[in-house]
Amino acid sequence: MIRKLIEEITKKNAPVVVGLDPMLGYVPKQIQKAAFEEFGETLEGAAEAIWQFNKGIVDATYDLIPAVKPQIAMYEQFGVPGMAAFQKTVAYCKEKGLIVIGDVKRGDIGSTSAAYAVGHLGKVIVGSKEYAAFDEDFATVNPYLGSDGVKPFLEVCKEQDKGIFVLIKTSNPSSGEFQDQKVDGVPLYELVGRKVAEWGEECMDGDYSNVGCVIGATYPEMGKLLRKQLPETYILVPGYGAQGGTAKDLAMYFNKDGLGAIVNSSRGIIAAWKKEEYTKFGEGNYAEASRQAVIDMIEDINGARM
Amino acid sequence: MIRKLIEEITKKNAPVVVGLDPMLGYVPKQIQKAAFEEFGETLEGAAEAIWQFNKGIVDATYDLIPAVKPQIAMYEQFGVPGMAAFQKTVAYCKEKGLIVIGDVKRGDIGSTSAAYAVGHLGKVIVGSKEYAAFDEDFATVNPYLGSDGVKPFLEVCKEQDKGIFVLIKTSNPSSGEFQDQKVDGVPLYELVGRKVAEWGEECMDGDYSNVGCVIGATYPEMGKLLRKQLPETYILVPGYGAQGGTAKDLAMYFNKDGLGAIVNSSRGIIAAWKKEEYTKFGEGNYAEASRQAVIDMIEDINGARM
């Protein structure tokens, strides 16, 4: 699957992913109004609103981008209808030829991680039938439980040609509390990185592994170091834009081949219509504002990686 | 909420929680057959089967136990219908007076953790209305992202009188890979424990905090140490029974007041009918087998904590 992601990145010349993290506050009023008229101010209404909002953004940007990254928490907060909107979003993006990275940050003991792996990337058996429940292409995975929490994901990746991105160094301000702690002089994020490389060896798919990692744009020095230590690991980079990471910071997340990293922006794209530089589009044209923000982001990132 | 949990534990004299982690392989054939006849061998059929299975166990045990702990992965693997079965299970258990610990192991950057906290423990705003989407009483939380991934849960706990159990030392064999690594001589799980105590201070509810922790029954020496270090932190203890933890191991997870810990068993209770000692009940009486297993577990644990 990483090979397919790289093909799409190369074809579109865009090492970027759009984070479909729809807060209701980002959804233009006319979309909320229509959804609430049909379903009332209910969880179903909220789910319809975020689905229509997503659809608009996907329709306006799918030709420019290789991938999307829906953050499942933003759907899960609306309960079962929200989860249905997540599933619908994943399916629609795949129909449009986009690769879908489910930002689910799951991870548990072995038998439980196996259920997550099956539900998000694999197929679950029901009697004599098999079903792909959420069917993302990649999922993000939390490493705190160690190898036996990650291995069930590796099994599914191998069987189904899917991929994962394991959290190494997250973009948030307090990520260092545990991740930066030094063990015999080596920070925990580096130890996790070594394990990611080890897990990744089993799952090579061309020059890169189907086991990638997450390193926040907000910690460029660590990105630089980990980039060198993990030459075959694709880096999913959150934290660009709204969280403070700049394109200059990002140059060092790429290998010399111009590959090796894919940069996410969520708010910066999907809520572009609320940003001063894009208000000219107007609330009704929020999707065009997102398209322009994608174009600007691609230019910005490509300027840095070349 | 921890005060309410303690009241229920005391009233029923049972510091135990039943893990509702329904694998289809645990569900008796007659229940699967009825569900598949109604919904086909579909995700809806699987969801109906696990819901009916859960209902049977809850009806047969709710008078004996204070709480249940549904593991969401076992529902999530069946997609949207599975999530509906999770929600139905949570609601039904609450109707029966049980406290529900959602074993969701969520955790992300601040704004995303806020969405998880709202979706599982709090209320989400839709227009002029508010909804509790999954509405568990407690949720388990992964600490890898540090304080700003946990704090949104604390906010919701304070507002809604709910609780969390933060992973400190998990029960699985490879949990030590990262959790046991020593930072200046102190294992990471102890550092996480110190943070749990700090977070917990903000959320006291009687003698204990609404911020509890998870320490596996499979690591009793660490349980003993952490019990002393975290006198006001309730410990949720997985790993008893099927994973190898014994009641003798568990004695040291309790404080001198006989409180401070609640022990989970999943497979050992819900799949009791498949265990040699309970096969006499027969597949059709799986719920009675679960009831007997609960009685035996309570006796076993109480023998150790007294």
C-alpha cells in the first residue's frame, strides 16, 4: 500500500494529505441548516452535516491530492450516526481514488489489537462470509503496549496489502513528557523508532515499508534525526499550519529522493474559508477556499522539499 | 463516579468487573443461528448475536457485580452495526444499575482527545441541543501523548462526574518493551504513575480520585509498588484468569481498607461455558455458567483481599 501511496504522491506531485476532521464549527451554516431541517438538531443531523461538508471538500480537491486522513474522534463524538458518517466518508474517498489514512490511534493487547486491525484494515468473519467494516488503507497505531499490540496490525497489513503509521513523536506541546524521556541516554521516541524499523522490515513494499511512523512537524530536530535513522520508514507529519509547523521545518523530513514524508493539514484546509486569506471565497464557497488552500500548501511544501 | 463505584463494590461485596468482550466464537450456536436467520450472515447479524449474548450474561449476573467493562474493539470490528451493539450494551447495563467502564484506550492531541472525551463520557453540542453519544461512566485512556492528551478527559470528568482509568502497566507480555524502560533509574510506568497521581488530585471524589489507572494482574510486583505510591488511585486490574493472573497475585493491589482495586475477567466469565469446569451447564445455559463463574471469581478475589 505504501507503494500505491508513493505512486499517487508522485503522479500528483503532492506529498500532502488533507485531514478530514470536521468540527461542527467548521461547517458552513447553510449545510448545517439543510441537515438539521432533514434530521433535526440530532446526532443524525450532525452526522449528515459533517458528511455533506466532507463531500464538498473531497469533490473540490480529490484531483490535487493523493490521500485524506479522517480523524475518527471527530465522528465518534456523534455516536453511531457519526461512525456511519466516518464509514461513508472513507468509502466515498476511495471511490474518488484517494488513499485513506484512518487516524484512529488504536492499540491494545494482542487479541484486542487483532479486532481493531480487522475492523479498520482487514476483514471480519461472520459465519461463512467476510466483511471489511471500515476498510481504510492505513491506520495510525499507538505503540505504548509494545510489540504484541502492534503485531496483529502487521499480520493484516501483510495479508491485505495495507499499512500503518505508528506514533513515534506526536505534534502536541506535552508530547515530550514521556516520549522525550531518556533511557540510557536515548530518548524513548528513538527506542520506539527502532522498533518501528524492526516491525517495518517484515512489511517492505518497494523501497519503503508498509509500517510508517508519525512525527510532528512541530519537532523538526527530532524529525531530522529520525529521518536518518529510519531510511525506509515513511513519515506521516501532522502539525503543519494550525499547530505551528512551517514548510522550512519540513524539508528535513524528506529523503534525498524527495520522498519519505507526507504532510497533513486539517484545519488549515477544511476550515480555510474562516481564515483571513481565504474569506474572499465566502462561506458558501468553502470548498473552493479549501481547494485554494490545498494548492497553496502543495506549493509551499514542494518549495521546501526540492 | 469513583465513589459510586465503591458504593456498588461494597454493597455487592464484589471488587470485580465483567469484561463484555464478545468474540463470535464465544456466542452459543443457537444465538448465532437466530441472529443470522433474522439478519443474514451480515455485520448486522453479528451485531445482533453479540448483543443477545451480552444481554443473557448481564441478566444472569447484574445482581452480583458492580460493573461491566465492554471492550469496544470487539464491537468496532463489526463496523457501524457493531458500534450500535456497543451503545445498546452500555445503555442496557446502565438500566440494570451497572457501572460501565468503556475499555476504549483513546488518547490523542488535545482537541482530538476532547472529542473522544465528549463522545464517551460527556455531551456533544448539536445546534441548540446536547447529546450523550456513548455515555459510559468511565473510559480507559492511553497516556503516550502526555498531559494535553489527558486533560480534556479530566475536564469532562469534573463537569459530568465521570472517571477514567489511565494505562500505566498493561497486562500483555510485551508491555515492558517501553513501559519498563528506566529513566534515571525509574521505570516509565512509575513516571506515568506520578502523572496519574497529579491528574488525579484535581478530580478527587471522596477518598479516591476519579482518575484511576490500569495495572495488569500479570505484574504483581509492580502492582505492589504502585499501590503504595498511589494511595488515592483506584486500580483497574486486567489479566486475571485467562491471561494468567491469580488471586494470590492480586492481594497486593488492594489497600488496607479492602478497597483500591477492581479486578476484570472477560473470557473467564463470558466464555465460561466452554471451560471444562462449567461444561456441565451446556451451551444453551451459557449465562448460568457465567453466573457460576462470577460467584467463583468473587469468592476467589475476596479470599485474597481479606
